Amino acid sequence: MSSETYIRVSDTHIAAETMTVSEMVKLAGQTIALEDRVPNVQGNAFDLKDWYRSWKSVRNQESAEPTHVKVEAVDEFQALMPWAELDKALFLYAQAGEPLKKGYPIRLYVPDGSSECLNVKSIVSIWFLHDPSLSAEATYGFKNKVTVDELKIRK
């Protein structure tokens, strides 16, 4: 039995599922040295948009690309980003050949983002959204509403 943490991945046009970091890396196919996009930061990463396209392709989906991506960290910090601003975004999953110690299980880096808060650590949920009415600017902050179902999960 694996002790690896699961990450929830959802797109209403494709699927909602949980995946391990290993499964996500395998699906990504190609990994990137983080320092190629984020100077002075080392580690192994994969491109967010390339990963999404691979995930969509494996499921034989032809749907349009999302308008936004929303991520949530284990501490309930959330970021909502327009898809158009994520061309260089990537997920860091390992440093020095080991799983992350800071930011485990994966960490989002948006090197050309408007705020360092868009470098979200300890991501446990990723939503690919298709809603053009959402903000054209990235937003971030701590979740301030918890559903009854979420409370049940935490018991």
C-alpha cells in the first residue's frame, strides 16, 4: 500500500478523479528542470498546460481548453488563475531526486505571474474551469467557507 498523498483533479467536461504525484508525473511524460523557468530554484517539474492536454488526450476528450485553473493547498489557501496567464506555469514535484519536503506533494510555480502568492505550495486539489465570467485577473487567498461534506472528510 502506498503512503503517497492523493491530489484531486477535476474538469466538468472530462472527469473528476484522484491521482498520486507518481501518476501525474508519468502522465506528464516530459519533465523540466525548474531552474529553466525559475532562476535559482532547483527541482524536477512538469508543465501545467502540457500535463492538462495529456490528461485530456488519455481520456479521449476533445473539449475546449479551460478558461481558468483553481488550486487549493492543504492549508486551504486557494488561487484562481486565468488559463491565458499560465503559459509557463509548472508543478514542482521533487528536489534532489526526493519528494518535496517544503510544499509536498506538489507546488505550483507561475514564473510570470503577478504575485508570489501564485506560487502555491502543498496543492491537494486542482480544478480546470470553463467559465468565461470568472475574473480576468488572478485572485488568491484563504478559503472562508467550508461545506458540511468537507467537515465530514476531516473527522
